[in-house]
Amino acid sequence: MTLSAKAIELAKPTDKEYLLLDDDKLYLRVRPNGSKSWLFSYRNVAGKRIKITLGTYPRISLALARDLAEKHRLTLELGKDPRQAVHEEQAEARRHAMATFEVVGREWHTHTEKIQEWSDSYSQKIIRQLELHVFPRIGRHAIGSLNQLDVLQCLEAISLSGTRETAIRTRESIQRIYARAVTLGLLEPGKNFMAKGVADFKLRTHITKHHATILDPQKIGQLMRDIRGYKGHYIVCCALQVMPYVFQRPGQIRMMEWEQLELDTGIWVCPPSIMKLRKIHKEHPQTQPHIVPLPSQVVEILRGMHKVTGPSGPVFKSVSRRRGKDGKLSRYISNNTMNSALRALGYDTQTDITGHGFRAMARTLIREKLGWERETIEKHLAHVSDEELGLAYDRTTFIAQRQKMAQEWANYLDELAAKRT
């Protein structure tokens, strides 16, 4: 016999639980307390009677119960155990439910660290961007439940806050997180709308913002005079004077150590560990150090410094008692020390000059005013490709030329400083 809605309603509780058959293997269970639920009952390959609960009535209607029972009957016909199939489906559902965007995002970030894709500082920058701008907005949602609009609104919110470059980098991170979800089997390739060419996630164009710098020779002369007149801490004063002469990255200068310097020959052997490189190149034994020829002006400044912070360890030792993330006292002046000094001199580091701006200043004027070839300048700036690094590129090839160029640049700055209107 088969059940009807009326028959189900008329089924009254008794002292004992009983079952009413609807169709092949589908039963309505009536309990003494009056509750009714659906069961699918079958025998497994071992002949044991197995019962699968399909849900309570009337939440699960007669029609829906029949559909669920038909699904289990088809599973049996395929030679599979319905209860095992249910457990596998539930486990898969739990796995996908746990695969929130944040969980997948952090797994992707951990993976990139394991394969040494980035330097430690850049790796921290990437995860911090996700923690600030993405996880609070979409992190708690299952990655498979998000749609294009969710991601687009997240990126636009970042872009509209005035940090479009951050939005662009974040978009790249999200694209790679989705690709990782596909690799892990948490997302079907066809549902990866973040794959390039699938959906339009372009952000509004803007004028690229470069590091603030000064290119007017007259203003550079005033800047040099201001730097020499700086009244701050002696160590900071020396670091500030060195920057325009050597025009290396501020992070490299602040982490200069006495063991890296050969003052008699005017050479700074800058190790890969403090250079702007991918982590894999920083740690690769064939990656060459960056050789920086020092003009006589810098050698003189450093000889004076040697009496204060030498003979070993950091040249520009920390002048504060800052503690790093590891809880240890900092050994070097901070990342912001140079910009703070420039601001103290009255320069706006957003519009006038920033620590990185000395590189742009030298790169432009050494070419325009001193006539040096671009290739020599680029080698001095340590601008090399991954291909060159992979071949253990030898930067010492241009040492003689760069020594001459560095000295000419330093002399040019001194000449500008000496000219007063």
C-alpha cells in the first residue's frame, strides 16, 4: 500500500512505536509522543537491516520523502551503500562549509611562504592587506558561496578609500586564493569567476603616484644645505647625509653593518639578505651581493661614525628602545627615521621629498646632467631581472664605471650645495 496525506494525518500514536509502509523501503515512523518521521530501511551487503532517517513530518512532506527514498534506491542499484553515501556527502558539505574565504586565504598565504615566493617583509604586507581590507568583509563566507558582486564591492571599497594600488594588489591576491581553492578541490574550475578573462574586475585608472623627489638643481642645493644643518641625533644626521650620495634603498642603508664595509677601498658589500629580492633569491647561495662603490664624502662620514658605533654590528644603531614583533630591542634605526628627519627640516614627504626619492633624483639627474648611460645607473640602483638573478648575475662587472659615476654624483651635489642665490 502507499500512504496519502490523509492517512498520515489519521495515524495516531500508540503505546509503542510503529511503522507505516509507503513504498519500497520508505516508512513513516509514528512515536508514542505523537511525532512522525520518515525512514528508509534496507539491508546492506552483509544482510544487516539499516535505517536512514530522512527527516520529520510535516517539515519533510510525503512528496519530498519519496524523492529522497528514490535517490537512495538508485544508490543501491549502483551497488553502493546509501548510508555510506550520506556520510560522504555530509563530510563533503562540512569540508566546503569550513572552506571560508579566510581559511582558504590563510592556507594560500602559508603555501607561498613554504615555497619562498616572497621576502618575509612582503609576505607580511600581503597578509596584512587581507586582514585589513578583505577578511572583515567576506572572510567568513564559504568561498563557493561568494559571487562577482561580493568581490567587486570589496575591491571598490578599497579603491574608493584612496588606496587604488592596494586594491590592485589585493585583487591579485584574491585571484590567486581562488586558484588555490580550485587546486585544493574546494571549487570547481568553472566556478572560478576570478580567473583572468572570466569576469571584469578592472578598477578605475589613475595617475601613477611616484615617490616624492626634487629635480630642480637649485632646490637640491638648498636640500643639501638643510641636511648638513640638521640638529637631530648624530647617528640620524649621518644617515641623512649618506642617503643622497649613495642613493640606495632606505631599508638597505639603515641595515648597513661595519662588516659589510671596506673603507680603504671605498666599497660597501650589500648582502642579498637586506636587498629587495624574492625570498628564494635572498637565500639562494648563488645570489651575488650588491657592490656599492662609495664616494670619498661617504667614506669620510663613515670614518667619523666608526668612532661612535664601530667596530662591528650596525652602522646606524637604533637611537630608541623600540622592540620588534619578536619582542627584541631593535638594532637599527627605524624605517621611518629618515622621513621623520626630512619632515623635521620642513619637507613634506608626500609632495616634496621622501627617503626613496633620493633614488629617483639621482637616476634622473645622473642621466640628464652628468650624461651617464642608463645601464650603469640601473646596475648601481640594483635593478636587475629574475633572469639575471637566476644566472647568478655578477654586478661587479661595472665597478670601475660606477665608482667614477658615484664620485661625480657626490661632487655634483656638493657643487649645488655651494651655490647660493
